[in-house]
Amino acid sequence: MRSLPSPLALPLLALSLLALTAACSARPSGTAPVTAPTAASSPWIDEAQLDAALRPALVDEQVPGLSVALLRRNEVRFYHRGHARDGGAAPDEHTPFAVGSITKVFTATLLAAMIEAGEVQADATVQSLLPPAMRVPRGDNGEITLVHLATHRAGLPRMPPAFTPADGEDPYASFTADALATSLAATTLTAAPGARWAYSNYGAGLLGFALAQRSGRPYPEALRVKVLAPLGLDETTATLDAALEARRAQDHDPTGTPVRPWRFDALAGAGAVQSTAADLARFLAVQLQPSGPLAATVERTQTLVADTDEPGHRMGLGWIALPEEHCLFHNGQTGGASAAVAFDRERGVAAAVLMNQSSELHTATVLNLLHVLRGEPVRTPRRTGDDAVSLTDAQRAALVGTYRIAPTFALTIRTSPAGRLLVQATGQRALPCAATAPDRLVIRGVDASITFTLGPDGRATAATLHQGGHDMPAPREP
């Protein structure tokens, strides 16, 4: 199975939702919500194949716990493994998990709902929804539209220029409306609006912020009123409060260490949503058979309107089409959780997986679950470092040290007691690495790598961090 980078990945300089190569009218909110699928009574799941699909995440990556929803037509089944909180019970279909960049699908659905309700125009510019003091950059051929943002074609960089987390373990919490305004003023477009696809957390967050401005409500409330409530998604929220924290799955970083959940402010539309297997099953059911108050909205989100950077791959509003997998798809990853959803409308099957660890196998897992539903063979996923090479003790020692990218930000390479190479960015937890050459490390759980400049004696004199399309040189400290 071809490995697909996650749109929402653990940060080094910051949470960087990384590029995925791959991947209708609103009714009044008082209209009856969509009917949930019923629990399946027929044995339509091959349990051995299901175990094979889940084994890489549970065994290879040792994800502490996960919840799965599988849909076939009007039936749904839930499967749960491990534990929701360390030493506690297994998760169930009502256990909340962070869904990371799947939030972008909800934000795009909010856009579609507001278009269908006549609250915004499909070709509206972002600038027309924002306060005059917020100046959106524009290209020579025109302005950024809302659809540009929903399809990653705005020409915005992956992250805002003013994104400087106050807390490396909770990087989005300190990015406020003021920081967004500062970023907009400092942004230089990487391409003309509409000209090129480039995955952008910045753009998705800006879309959520702009729609909230037009609705007159904070993003979590606008999403609840216009999307979540009409669809009957009572266990889905973009607000992380004390009550939710008490019952949600405990987050873990790629090493299995418990970590705090991420909080969002101005960029909530990029990754703030928490949901459950039961609610994602309901959400996928309406994707398979659009009905109810948001039927036309759902149809609008699924209509493919833009190319991606992968030949043959296209996007709807939020959804990414994976033609070789015959599905629409999105995934998400925070510093301590992973999720993915996919559906094949033609064959009437859909799957969702929620993990309480930052895992790079969420995409492969959900696609394998679709294979199980369709009676296809489960494929072996590729992981970062599958082409790793063994280094000698001397080669590992030659890389150990601190490499400074900026006055307040450095990467430290060290070895664990077991001799495994680790990288730790300033203010963040250490992450495991794998060597693909004596002068190159890939970082597990992050779509990032480090190359080293080796001196005549074989000792590294400098490093370059490659992440999100950027190359960041870092001389070694004495």
C-alpha cells in the first residue's frame, strides 16, 4: 500500500499539517436530523481480515487504543481495542478522540451549508467576510476566494508567518485573531490564487475564521448550529472543555508517552474538532446516502472541483478523492491522536478509525478497512524508515549533538539507553528516528527528515531539517 502523508502531523517548528498526496441546500436547523445507521446483525465482517488491518497500528506501533466504525449500506459495526486511558477500560463508540485535520471536512461542510443557505456566495472573496483591518494578500490575477481555501489553492504557505507557539506541546493555543491579522499582513503568496494546489493549515484555519465572522458566532458555535446539530452529531464539538477532557481518550505521542490535547483559537477550522466513532458513523452514513436537512450541502462537498498535486487526484470541498482506492477521504493527526475516514459511495461502504496516539498508520488502516468491507486483500503498509539502514556505534555518535536553526530553536540528536537515535526540538518531546543513510535521518510520526554535513573525520558539522517543503539549515553547536 502506498504510504500517504498525513494532513495533520506532529510539529517540529510547529504543528505542520502536511500535504496529502492523496486523497447541495441547507434546511432550517429545526428540521429532523439524519437517521443514524442501525447496528448490523449479519456477520458481514471477516474477523481475521479485520485483525490483519488493525495489527500494524496495534502491534507495530503499539497504539494504546482505537475505535473503528464500519458501514455497509444501512448497517454499522463498531470495534474497539486497547484502552481509552492508561490502565483504564477500552474505548467505546461514545469515547471522544481528537480528529485533527478531519476538521477541514467539517469546515468545508460549514462553507457549503452557508452557500446553500444564501449566507455567502460560492465565489465570495475571503476579504469580503473579514474586518477591514485584516488585509488578505492578493495575487496579480485576483483575490483569494472561500473555495480556494476549501480546496488548498489559495497560494498561502502551509503555516502563517506569525506562527510562533508559546508552548511547543500545545502549539495552536496561542495563535489568536491578532496573530492572524499580523500573519495576513506579512504573507507573500506562494502562487496566484487558484493556480496551484498546496496543503495549508493556514488556509483552512482562515476559512473557519472568515465563516465565523460572517455568521456572527465563534467557529465552534457556528459549526454546531449550521452543521453538527442538523446532522444530529451530538458528540462532535470544536470546543475542548473540562467536561470533554474528563471523558475523552488520553492522547499519546509517537513514543507512547501521554501528552496534553491541543487547543485552538483563530485556526480552529484547521484542526479543533473532537468526535466519536458513533458520530463519525452517522456523518459517513449521510455521505453514502445524502438525505435530511443538509443533503444538498453534502452533495456540494463531494463534487470534485479542483486538482491536487498528485496526477489524477482531485478535491471536493474538504474531501480528497483517491481514485486508486475508489473513495473520498481525509485524515488527521495531532501531537497525541490520529484519525481517518473514507467512503466508497458506489459500493456503499465506509470506515472510520480513531487512535489515541500520533500514528503514521491511520491512513493505511482506514484504507485497509475499506478493503475488508469490499472483500479485497489487506495490504502491508509502508512506514517511515522501512528502508532504514543499520548504523555503527561510531556513525550514530557522529550525529549526536545540538544543531541550532534559530536563536531560540534547536534540534538535539541523542541516543536512547537502548541505542536508538532520537531527535528533540526546543520545547518539544523527543521523537524516534531511523537512518536511511549515514548522513540522513527520517523522523517517525512526522513527515520530516534531517540531512547532515559530515566532516573529513565523519563527524557531523551541520544539519538541515526538511519539513513542509522548507529546508532549514542548522550549524552544529561546539
